[in-house]
Amino acid sequence: MQYMLLIYAAESAEPVPGTPEFDTLMRGYADFSEVVTKAGAFVAGDALLPEATATTVSVRNGKTITTDGPFAETKETLGGYYLLDCKDLDEALAYAAKIPTAAYGRVEVRPVMMFD
């Protein structure tokens, strides 16, 4: 079964690029990616640009409305994801706990609905 691991953190809590902390975080992600790839669980995964680059689309009364930024006002924003093929939820949760951002943010694990 496929699970989407959605990675959330406050942008202010993220290490700054060019610092040793950022390099450590990136090494952690490279290591995690290697683990899930070698295990055959990796399907897809990417980091997202900061929330300031987001555009939210909605349609009301047949009119398309675009708004700069994310829709929800939250402290934690979606920063990336992994799509993994796991034997069950327990395996997906175990992988989620190994994602470096879980140490200061959150990782939401959701089963993917498969259509025939």
C-alpha cells in the first residue's frame, strides 16, 4: 500500500542554507532517501519551495480566484513529501519517524486512495 508522508515545520525553525546545521539536515535527508530506496519503498519525493512561492486556487460561483501564498494561516507549512510503498501503516510510521524534520516539525502519514 502506498503512503504519503507529508513533512511540516515552521519555516523559522528550519536551519539556514550555508550553515553546518543545514548541511547536517541535508545529509540526514540523503541518508533517509537511501534507506527507503534500498528497501524498495521509495516511489517519489521532493522538497517544496518556501510558502511565499505558493498560489492558492479556488472557484466560487464559477469564478476562479487565485491568492498568493498558502490558504491556511499556520505556523507549520508543508515543506516536502515522500511517497512510499509500505507493507502496512506500522512500516510507514517507522519510516516517518526517521525523517530528519520529525525532530522539530511533524510528519503526517496518509494512505493513498488507489482507484482501479
